[in-house]
Amino acid sequence: MEALRLLGRKAQFRMLVRKKSSFLGTRRLSGTFPAGRLESPHSQTSQQTRAVAAWPGSLPGARSRFCLESVSSKRFAPRHFSEFNVPPSAEFVARPVGVCSLFKLPIRTSAEGLDAAFVGVPLDTGTSNRPGARFGPRHIRAESGMLRRFNPSTGADPYHSLMVADIGDVNVNLYDLKDSCRQIREAFQTIVAGGCIPLTMGGDHTITYPILQAVVGKHGPVGLVHVDAHTDTGDQALGEKIYHGTPFRRCVDEGLLDCKRVAQIGIRGSSYTRDPYKYCWDQGFRVVLAEDCWMKSLVPLMAEVRKQMGDGPVYISFDIDGIDPAYAPGTGTPEIAGLTPAQALEIIRGCQGLNIVGCDLVEVAPMYDLSGNTALLGANLLFEMLCVLPGVKMT
């Protein structure tokens, strides 16, 4: 008898759920969301169907303001439908809810149809000191839930200007750095082929070398705004020509950089030679030492950098160790007396108006910062990079 009562209760529950679902006007969704087919609730698909699907990763039929739309109901906040991918507001979707994508953007499997794409490269085989940057992309994504839609400081409205998504991670070979570089180069060749601007989460700084191979194949030699504690222009270490201390030396060797349009900012630390910057100066790089940035605004510096970059294609490469470890301890090769987060914002915002064709944020090694603040800082810098891309409207 107890079994029969239980079956009867289950049947009553199913009927109740069906009635409620019918009343609320929801559609039945699969519990599996294949990568590349997730739709933002503000996407064009949602406009056309007027049946808002559950936000990526939330439970099918979950009763939240963001997941359900009753056409006749007045209880819900007004929706601002857009043909772009607009992240959900924490006013209606709890920050911990959903699949962990950057800024809670939709997840896609390719850059097709996108103006800009966030992509992770979880590789740290090229590190020379503390490993762990392979976990950078996933921790940056986790911390990025704090970021919102608009940048009121600059007036940038990126999500109503560009079609943006998170396209996941590039597969890498953790046991073969050269093969990883090949995989990265080929993946980014596909990304940039259709005109999409990649914004990359590293990974160690080795990854910038194959990324630039792909970007230059599309745009020609690029100017470089490089923020770092180190110039990364070494020739070799332990007999190897490719690791995170050599990417820009290899780029010079292959003609990937327009050397008169290279600015390296935040450089500091001890060295193995008396003149560690001679190679950079010989190439025509502008090297801005961290001590020349202490206790001052970098707005005047960036006015000069903009003139140096001109109208040609520009790539931004930001190593998190350019920031002082008091603010960003979660990295593999920290150097004291670095830049502040405010100066980092001045540098990136100072790139507004340049012909930016790609960006990266590298060397976040989250296990050395249990607070998560290094990854949070990285997420903020990526948002700022998005805000200065060509085509972003200023309100």
C-alpha cells in the first residue's frame, strides 16, 4: 500500500508540474547544452521565439526571472533585447549560477560570426620558475562573474557594439611545447580568418609567439604594447629557443613585429648582464622601466605611445607580473616594485583609438593567490581590453 501511495503522489506531482509549466509558458529544454549552441537570453534567437531559454548551465525550467518569460506578466523587469550577446545581470541571475564562461557570455565552438572572442590557452610548459598558469583561464572565468556590462568610467558599451562570446580553450600538448605552439598557431589562424579579434587568457607568455604568427598572417607585422616585468627577448635557456622568456626574440627573428612600434612598459628586476635592455634598444623598441612610472600617472606616456603606434595594426600583450605582486601575487615570476592596477587601467584605456587586432592576458597562476584577486584583476583587464577595441561605442 505504501508503494501505491508513493506512486500516486509522483503522478500528482507530474500533473502539477505540467500545469505550472503550461501556465508559465515555458518550453521544455534538454539538460545537456552542447558547446557552441548556447544562446544568450538577449540574442536574436530569443527575440524571435519570445521564449527565453534557461541561461547556460541553469536547470531546465528553473523559475527565475531570467529563465522564464510570461508575455502577460508585469512582474518582471523590462528586457532590453539586442542582436548582440549581452551578459545577464546579477539583479536577475545569481552570480554563482550557470556554466563558468568569461563574463557569463554564451559559449561557442568557433569564432564564426563574432567580432571578438575570448579564448583560453591553458599552457605553462614554458615557465622557468613557478608553474601553474595552465589554470589561469578557468580561474579568470570564475572571477569574471563580478564584471558587469558597461564601463561608466570610459563610457564604453562593448556588448551593444560587438558580437562577443567565449569560444573555450585551445587544446595543447602538455608534453611537447613546440607541438603546442603549432596547435595554438593553427587554432588562431582559424579564429582571425573571418576578422574576429581574439582576446586570450593564458597560460604562460610562450603562447604570444604562435598567436602573433597567426595574427600577422592576417594583418601583417604589428605594433606591440607590451606590459611586463621582463622584456621576454632572451635567446635561449637550457638549450631551448622557445619558452616564456623568448617569445618576442622569436617574433623579431620572423619579422612579426614592426619594431619601431613596440613599447615595453613596467620592465624591472635584476639581470644576468650589465645591459639587459641592449637587444631591445638595438631593435628600436621603446623600453619604459617601472622606476620611471613610480608615483605618477601614465596618461602622458600613453599619449606618446599612441603617436608611436600610429594607424597600423596593434597587439596588446599584458603579463600580469607587470603589476606589483602586492596586487597580483598569483604569478610564476613575480618582481617587486611594479605597476599599480590604476596604472594598468591607464595603459589599456590609453590604447583606445588604436587599430587593435588582438590582445592577451598571461601568466596568472592562481594557486599562489588564495584570495583570487590576481585572477579577478586579470578579468578586469580583459574587460578593459574589450572596451578599447575598434567599433566599441562610447555613451
